[in-house]
Amino acid sequence: MESKEAHLQEQQERFGEGDSYVIHDVLPTELAAEAYELVRTTVQWDQMLHKGGSVPRLIAVQGEQNVATLVKDVQTEQSQILYAPLYRHPADEQLACHAYSAIVARIAAVLNADPRLTAGGRTRLNHVLVQHYRDGRDLITEHADKTLDVFPGSVVVNLSLGATRHLTLRTKDKRAVTARGITQEQRLAQRVELPHNSVFVLGLETNRCWVHGIRPARVQCGESDGGRISLTFRAIHTYETTDGRFLFGGGADSTAPAVDAGSVILPNGAKYSLQPVIRNDEEAADRLYKAFSTENKSSKLTAPEIYRSGFNVI
Ligand SMILES: O=C(O)CCC(=O)C(=O)O
Ligand SMILES: [Fe+2]
């Protein structure tokens, strides 16, 4: 049994740096049949603004909400505080993170039960960016996913529902390619087919060295003009209290001056000090934007080198 599975895994086509691949027929048949319509009709869609314009697709953000124990250092009294994962990426304003809706929670439960998607159970897909490509014209431009808030060692899990589209992968740097005895420096490109009910697993090494995007459908080449919904699940290790006042965790600035906001103890026992969220600080927002832009371009720098001590700006 085990060797058959290992054999199948070996045969699987690998993309990017070899840590990325497609898994087909991920959701059980019944769930796969109703998921597209249920997500489309029940999710609260938003328009996302980037550089003053609407991006060409609809977006919704959801995450697992949990209750932590709030501990004030000077008091013995404890209270409870609600928090949710925080995933920061370039947008004029971060969209509100809603609790997992019923259909998204059902999908997340299936994905979280698969050890390939959770680093063998060590990480948890606690956040999703849901995107509706309404027809073949909607797209996402090439980018690297922003890993400031992503759990190191996790994978990005991108579930496709509806019409088949293709994801384009392209190396950030030129690489030496030899064809017919001639060596040239060029950016490599790969095309990944994303049919209904497939998951594209994006490994973080591929994300460091390659950008990815979804181009408009090539209808004349047989691609469908129909709607597609992608659910990009991530394991996030930065959190925001749902009152919007504090953040904590992996992507928060660990060197910020201590405040007496107290600490939180999560259900798993982990303890973090609360950092006040910084808003409307152009200088801080600009530094974060520059770091995002570096992640789009650099294959040399790792996330800790790009984001250093973290950020408290949203
Ligand atoms: O829709 C897709 O499959 C890609 C989504 C994506 O790349 C992202 O949300 O970062
Ligand atoms: Fe992406």
C-alpha cells in the first residue's frame, strides 16, 4: 500500500522548484458537485482596490476565528478575546476577514485532513482568499505570494472550482537554457492546468524563485469562457484581534516597544504579547509595500531577510 502510494507520488508531475504539483478530485463527489454554486451564492464578495482601481475579479476573505485568554501583566484577572488570522498582501485597504462560512468550513475540513497539505499535520489551513473569475476575461497578474504572515514550512493550497483555467509560472530570474547546442539566458515558463476540483500545491521554494498568475482564457484555443472560483487556503501565523486593535504572532514586529496591552494565550498554549495595530501611517505602509515588491522580484532573499523583524501596520 505504502510503496504504491510512494510510486504514484513519484510519477506526479512537479512544477517550479519541484515542491509544487496538482492533486485531482480532492473533494468527495457530492461536495464537489455543489461547491461552486454554494460558494458563489453564499460568500460575501468584495471589490478589491489596488493602486486606485478595482482588480479584475471578485474577492472574499475568510478565516478561522478562535478565542484566546487575555492576560494583563499587572492584573491577575483574565478575560477572553476573539482573534482571526491576518494575511497581508498589496491592496489599497486590507479586506475584512469574515469567519469561515458553512461551505468553506466543509471544504477546509477536507483539506486539513490531508497530511500533504498540512506538513504532515504540523500546520493548519486557517485562512482563505476566495476569488471569483466571473468569465474568461477576469485574471490575476503575475506575482509571488507574500509570505510575511505565512507559516514557514507550510504550503499554499489553491482549490479550483468551475471552468478550467491555467496558471502560468515564470522564474523571477533568467536561467541558462541550452537548445540545439546554443545556451541562452531566459526566464523559464510553465503552464499548469487547473480543472474543477483540483488543488494546486504551491511550495514556498517555488514561490521564492517563480511568480505565478492567471491570464485571460484563450477562448479561440478551446479554453472555456465560464466562471471559475479559486479558494487559496494558507496556514497563517499572524493574528489580529477581531476588534481590530491588536495583532500578534509570526509577522508582527517583535522589536516594537513594549506596551501594557497584555498577552494572549492561544488554545494550543502558545503565548504572545499584543502589539497595537498601526493604521494610517504612510511611512510604515510604504516600507511594507517595498518589502512586498522585493518579494515579487527577488529569488535570493528569504522571507526573514525581506521582512526582518516584522510589521505592525495593516
Ligand atoms: O486563482 C488562482 O488560482 C490564483 C490565486 C492566487 O494566486 C492568489 O490568490 O495569490
Ligand atoms: Fe498567488
